[in-house]
Amino acid sequence: MRLVIKIAAFLALLVQPAMAQDNMTEREKREAAIKAREAAELRVEQDMVTMTSLVEALSKNLGQIHYLRTLCFGQGDQKWRGYASRMVQVEAPNDAERRRQLIRAFNAGYYQEQERHKECSHQVSIDVAALAENGRHIASMLGDPYRER
């Protein structure tokens, strides 16, 4: 549970999306940014319904963020892969099938974002913000002692 809380805290530190083009008014920039973020959040939420568990959903979320972070900061940045690896160790220490399921979810998230983005861009920052918000929601649900198991 502490790992989930740490992951949620780190997700909160992710960079917020950059503003749109300079020739737009501040209001237009804000509206465009909100609209883009809402579209990204909707896409992320729609993808969530395919997950069989919250832990699997968090694993996929970490894979998505891992790809986007390495896209912008280079292959040497393994921050989110490290968190995912520790999560798998906590969630499936002696269960090979569960471990494979979580790794598959992480890889699916990674490859999904690889298909969507080929270079670091403004859209990547918007997607990272949406994924971070989604990750915070998942972590919050996982930390809820009254959630259904």
C-alpha cells in the first residue's frame, strides 16, 4: 500500500501540459488546453474498462507513462519502469501467472503509447497529465480500505 501511495505522489509531480500557440488569447489557450485534456482523460477512462483489476490498470498506466517519459527524456530514464517493477514484486511475489499478467499490462500500455506518439510534443504533455490523473484515481481506489475486492 505504501508503494501505491508513493506512486500517486510521484504522479502528482508530473509536468502540467504546456499552453497552446502564442497567437491565441489567454482565454483561448486555457479553453484549448482544457478541451485537449478532457479528450485525453476520456480516452484514458474508456481504456480503463478493459482492465480486469485495479492493479492491472495501474500497471498499464505506468507502462504508458514510462513510454512517454522515455520519449521526452531518453531511454536512460527508467523511473516508471522501476516503480512498476517494485509494484509487481509487492503484488505478485510468488505468483508467476499474476506477475505475467501485470507485466503484460505494463507492456500493453507502453506499446499503446508507442503507436500514438513518435516524438515528444505538446500532445504528449497533455496525455501525461491525463494519465497522471488516472493513476492518482487508481492509487486512491487501491488505498481505500472499504473498496470491494
